[in-house]
Amino acid sequence: MKAPLKSIVRRTGWPTSVSRPVVTPLQPSVVYSSPDPDALDAQYADASGYTYAREGHPNAEVLAEKIDMLEGVDPASGGGIITGSGMSAIGAVFLGLLKAGDHVLGGDQLYGRSLRLMAQDLPRLGIETSLADPTDASAMEAAIRPNTRMILVEVVSNPTIRVADMEGIIAMAKARGILVVVDNTFTTPAAYLPLAAGADITVHSVTKLLAGHSDATLGYVATQDPDLRRQINDANVTWGLTPSPFDCWLAERGLHSFHLRHRAAQDNARRLADALADMPGVAKVLYPTRSDHPDHNRAVALLGGQGGNMVSFALHGGREAANLLTRAAPDIAFAPTLGDIGTTLSHPPSSSHRGLTPEGRAALGITEGFFRVSVGVEDADLLISELGAAVAAASKGA
Ligand SMILES: *Cc1c(COP(=O)(O)O)cnc(C)c1O
């Protein structure tokens, strides 16, 4: 008999098996041991194998490869990069590619934190920024400066669901050698492929529709240009924007059902938009493929008729009607996110757009009765009846 150990701090191996797990193993190891210094040297020299989790780990790599397949990213370019959040994906692009004196042009209805980066954080680093209306490529062109290095746009704006003139913007930027970065979170690769359309960089908040279950915070960034990829990856690793293995593992599982969730949520969204438009308490409905949408033709051409899962609407009433609506729909989560498997309601005047003045919101058509619905995959009839009852309660009480 072997003498028992006083402590079992031993780095034992992993049991061998001729069969392999069907599920991707979760690998939380922060560090990897190499056989000898020569092997470690070689690993650093050609970036092969894992050394330290901030520099890369298997769960991030597996997830990146799967999103690459959806976004049409050629693995020969090095493939996509997973970051710790959607904001860190955008942060890695900015930190990796911009320097003091550069100018960045953004769409004027970017995600709230992206707008904050543009308004406060980049200027603090000596980087100029400005915003223009991306539904009008000539307005974007007029905002170009001699030092414009990059354009950041979202294809479909939040929460007003306007559709950007992507063809016009990409053509204009290409002619000037300006990088186009597309935040593809809202549209998803099911409706739009930024790199195939000629953009240089695509980014995602994986947190939203791709992972789909509101249990992992992650981002993704990809480019086909190996030099840009290296600079973005260096920023990700150096600034420590890298993801948790567990979040990557959860997101991979969520991603497997993305195409099914997307189709079901989009079918529900189309039906909900039409139902809302018929409700007496509703002043306006915004859904890209509805014929009354201001960018209907572009949505059909650019997105192949894929309207997505986001619907916005405005009640006739103001804040009081808005309060009544959320209270009357307790089973629809009133939560400032999107892309969850279940429907969530957000009220931009009290959340994403609370920083704007009432006049600023009015210019965007965001009244106190304005809601954005991230439609989920539940039974459409139930969803329509719940929201319909809430709209009726709101218009009766207000
Ligand atoms: C949520 C979101 C982000 C930020 O993503 P996080 O994962 O929350 O950091 C960026 N862009 C868009 C369009 C988003 O919806």
C-alpha cells in the first residue's frame, strides 16, 4: 500500500478515453504548463498552443470559430476574436487602431455606451469624433475630415429602427481608404453580413441575440485583414478585455439554436408589429419590413426582407400611460436589454435615452409613450394578447 499524502496538491492528468465528449469541455485553467523552456519559447514565437488565459483559451477559440462560420469569416485571416463584452469588442477596435489626432465618424443613433465613448472617452485620448445620419450617405460624406480614419455604424438603429445606407457609406469610405466598422448586434448574420458587403470590421455584442439567454456577457470582432486583426487582438490581450471561459461555454450552447430562435422571434415580431398597428391606443409602430416604415425599400433590399426581432411603438399617452403599460404586463420582463429568448420591453426615455433632453428625444420621435420590444420565441398568440391587454389598460387609464 502507498503511504497516504498529507496534501493532494498534485497536477494530475485527465483520464484517457477512446470516446470523446459530445459537449465542448469547459476549460477554466488560467495557465498552461509546457514541457520545457524550448517548447514555451516556440509557443510564444508562433502563437501556437495556450500559455495564459488572457492571451487565449480553448472556449474562446471554439466560440470564435462558430461565429466565424455565421459571419463568413475566412479562417486563413486568423478568424474572429472573442472579448469580454460587446463594449470591449468596440473598445479593442478603437484602442488597437486609433491614435491621437485621428477622427472617428459615428452614426448618430449608436448604442448608448458607444455614443458615450464617442462623446467623452475618445476625445479625452485626443481622438476627434463626430456623428452624422447614417440613413443618408451624403450626410456622412459631408462629415468626413482629412484625418477621418474610421466610421462606426449600426445597420438598424436602436430604438427607432431606421436602416442605414450601408451601400452608400461603404462605397464612400472605400474610395477614401477609411475603415468601416459595423456593429452587427441588431441585424445579426442572419440578415446582414458586413464583411461580404465590403466593411472592414464586424463587431457583436454576443450577449444579445447570438448567445440569446441573458446569462453571458461577451463580444466578438472580426476582420479579413491580418494586420488589423493582429492590432485588435493585441489591444484585447494587453488591455485585458478578454472573456471568461464559462461565458464562452454558455454562449456556444446558446449559439447552437441561434438560427431557430432568430426565425421564431422574427415571425413573432412581424405578427406583433401588425397586431400593435391595429390597437387603438397605439400611435405609431416601427418595423422595417412593414410598408409604412420610412426605410421599407432599403430594409427589403439590404436585409433580404429579414425584419429581425425588434419592434418599437409609441402609445398615444405619455409617462403615465407608459407606467400603466409595464405594470399591466408583469409577464413581459421590463428590462433594458435585447435578444433574450423571452420577450423584453424597454422604455428608452427612462433608460437608454435618459441622457438626452426631451427636445433631443423628440427629434428622434422618442416620446414618453415610446417602447421598444425585443421579441422572443414564446407563443405569438399569448404575447399579442398580453401586450394587447396592457396597451388597452394603458390607454384606458391615461
Ligand atoms: C448591447 C449592445 C452593445 C454592448 O454590448 P455589451 O455586451 O452589453 O457590452 C453594443 N452595441 C449594441 C448595438 C448593443 O445592443
